[in-house]
Amino acid sequence: MPSSTNNAPAKVKKVLQVPDLIAWMAENLVHFSFKTVNSNICKGGIRLGKNASLNLPYISVRTMLAKEGQSVGLDYTGNAPNGAPFSQYRQAIGETRRGVTKKDPGILAIVDAVVCADADLRATPATFGTDHVSPRMRQLLLPDADGGYVSISPIGSSGLCGVIDHLVATRRTEVAAYKNATNAEKKNMPMPHSIPRAQGFSIGGGKPQNVGGRMRDMRPIIAMSVPESSAVTRAAWRLYYRGLSLQMPYRCVKAYALWLAGIHEHSTAWTLKVQAEERRLLTPLWDTVLFQRNAALDLLVNHPDIFGEGDKRALSPAVMNVWNRGFLFADCSHQWKSQVAQWFIATLRKYRLETTADGQPVRMDFNDADHARVANLIVTEFAR
């Protein structure tokens, strides 16, 4: 009588050796996989390096690269056989699909090597399968400046979807906490809005592992309204990322240009009276500069959530230069004064006063003597 006990040997999970796993990581892990667009095309993808980081106020792979301590998960480019080494890779770096650390005893010995290799990968850009783009990539044809078209294939990032999925899960927790709170507690709590998700959409069909190891993070379609923002808030973010941008009013520039043209035409001597008149005409231009500077200072003070407070108040590191430090942070060095003078003069010189019948710009007649005189006026009297 045959025994009911199953004596079949236990299935042993294959574990790649360190060199093989690291080689597999280098050849397969990407931020963007072609198969997220169409699971039936040949494998390929793009991995961004740290130099592609972008410091802007929205969520994307590039902006996540700019945030210290945060990252976007890499995914593999091929089919289901890559699932086993990908699972090994994720366990080695202490990650599972929902962010729970779970390490196999067989993985522990290779953790350090894989973590170091993963850091190197994230600093090194790479492309795979980009020599030929399949027509199945669902390309968009966009017109270019030369009258032709550029083919664009938008590609999603399953790792970025995982980041967003985590944010949505956090929001669901906040909504549940608000619903369960008492009326007294709700008075001190912001009311969170739930983010609806459509279920039943699956990339890769019944076998998402044929597309990538993070496809389940891409399954829910997240539907949300566009964030509303006031013009003042947009201006604050623009100041933070771009720094102070100044304009000169046409009417004041035109008045000074006409006066200066008359001085040149009649070869008028630069008496104290003429110098006083020039100062009178340039003062409204400088007052306009100060008005724009003061408006920017109001943004700095009224948006501590963007710029910080007190001594920690600052713009984006990319624009914390001599120009912005002088105008916005009272760092009025001689270098700043010289830079402001050169900007002031360059703006006057290139200002389009009129346009001729054949479309040519008419600009101010501003010679080297004017340059030296106005620069001295800005440095010694205005920029203080």
C-alpha cells in the first residue's frame, strides 16, 4: 500500500553568486522599462544617473534623484525568468514590494556587496535596447521647429509608481483617522481628501512578472484633481527656484533714451545740471528695481514653508549666487554692486524701443562714456 506521505525533496530556491548577481543587476535594472508601454516588445530601458537630478517641486524620477535619502526603485527589463534574481536583489537591499524588510538566511552573506553595487548603479546612467525603437512603443509625433516631426515614446516608471502608491496609502490612513476622530479632535485636524483608485487594470495581463518585478505597483490607476495654487504661491516657488528676475518699465526707459539722444545730438557738456537731470530720469528705473525687490522680500517672509525662517531662510542652492544674496539677503558686496551696474546698463542697451518697417529693433544710443558714467552712479548712489 503506497504511503500517503510526500517524500519528494523540498524545492531549493536557486541563489546567484555575488559576481553573477551584480552582473545581472548592471545589465537588467532600469528606472524606465519599454515593456511598461507594451509587454510584447523586445526588452529595453533607461537608467538615470545622479547627474540627471532635477530640483523642482513635483514628483518624478529626476526630482526624486535630487532628494537626499530618497530613491526610486529599479526594475528589470526582461521577462519572468528575471523574477528570481530580482527577488534576491530586493531582499539583499532590505526591500519587498510593500517596503517590509525580509531577508533570507542565504541572502545575508551577499548583502554588503549588493548594497554597494546598487549605489554604484544608481550613480551610473545606462540605456538598453535603444538602438532600434519598435513601432509597438506607441510613439507620438510632435512637430519640431524645422517643419518635421519628432517621435516621442512616453515611458512610465514602476519604481516611481511605488513611491506614489506609498503616498496614496498614507493618505488613506489619514482619511481613516479623520473619520474615526471625535468632533472635538476634528477641529484641530486638517480634513484630508481621499484619492480614488480604479481597480482591475493590470499591466502585463495575468502575468505581470513578464513585464517587471514592480508591476503590481502600477496596477491601480490613481485619479486625483490638479492641485490648486494661488498666483502668489506660484510666484514664491518661481522665486525659490529661479531667483530674482527684474524688469524695467518701457515708459521710463523711453524717456531716458529720448533725453540721452538729445544730449548726444547737441554734444551737450556734462554740467552739474545735466548730471542732476540724468539722475532724475534714472531714479524711477531704480525705484522700479527696488519695488520688485521688496515684493520678493514679502514672498520670502510670508512663505516660511518654502524659504525657511530667520537665519535658515534661503533660495534653492542653484540660485544662491551674488545677485540674489545682494538683493534678498543684504549681502551688498562690491562684487554685487558691480554686477547690478552691469545688468542695469546691459538692460538699457538691449531694450527694444521700437521696431522699424523691416522688423529691425531700435535700441538706445549708449556709448562707452555713458556706460562708465551710469555704472559709477549705480555703484556709488543707487545700489546701497
